[in-house]
Amino acid sequence: MSSTDWGPVIVATILFIMLSPGLLFQLPSRARVMEFGNMATSGIAILVHSILFFCILTILVIAIGIHIHAA
């Protein structure tokens, strides 16, 4: 029986929730450089948050090597 690596799935899900533009913070915002919890977004903010998501996910999964194995 083979075990499944759930590390990348769990890390990606948590990062997706935390880095949703406007949920916790938005970088850049419409009026300032950064706003917290405004629930409004723009195309540039989506692009910035996507790049942040990819970079942090790559660092955590590939460079650090987070692995969670389920039987």
C-alpha cells in the first residue's frame, strides 16, 4: 500500500485562504500601499498576491520540504 503526501495540498490550501486579496490584507490597495480587511480587490492586487502565493508555496514545499504522509 502506498502513502499519499498531503503536505503540498495542506500548505496550498492554507496559503490560498491567507493570501486571498482583501481578506487579511491587500497589497497594493486602491488608496494606500497596504490595507487590512477591506474585502475590495483590484487586478494588480490579484497579480501581487498570486506571485506571493507561488513564491511562498515553492519555498515551503520544495526548499524546506514540508511533507505529511497519510497511510
